[in-house]
Amino acid sequence: MTVTFVPVQLASSVGDEDGRLAFVDGRLVAILCRLGAFHGEQAGEWNLETAFGGLPERVNTPFATLDIAERWILDRRSPA
């Protein structure tokens, strides 16, 4: 399985507009958003906005990098 991140602009009321659509083998499995200055120390980290395909819809903390988000997705993705 491979994860592909596609850049996307999100509509946000707090300025968090830098997003990524996460695809596993061509199927959309998650939408992530890079946190902006409004989020203080977490600014620049990646928040899971929503998940599909058996991934948990919530995580306790944002991902520091997209590499960490990718590992999280692959570790939790149900085999097709």
C-alpha cells in the first residue's frame, strides 16, 4: 500500500487553509489540515479533519509531519 498526499486549499474560519487529501492506492482515506498560528505551539502540525475506509475519525494530537501521518494511516488501514 502507498499513501499519496494531494495539496488542497480548505475553507477555514481561523486561517488553516493548507490541506492534504490522503489517498491509499487511489482511494481517499483522510483529509488533513496544517494548523496555523491560531493553534500556538501546534502551528505547522497536521490535524486529521476526517477519515474514511475504517480509519479512526479522531486522534488525540496532531501529527508533527506528514511522514508520521502516513505511518499512522498505514498502521491502521484495514486491508481491502
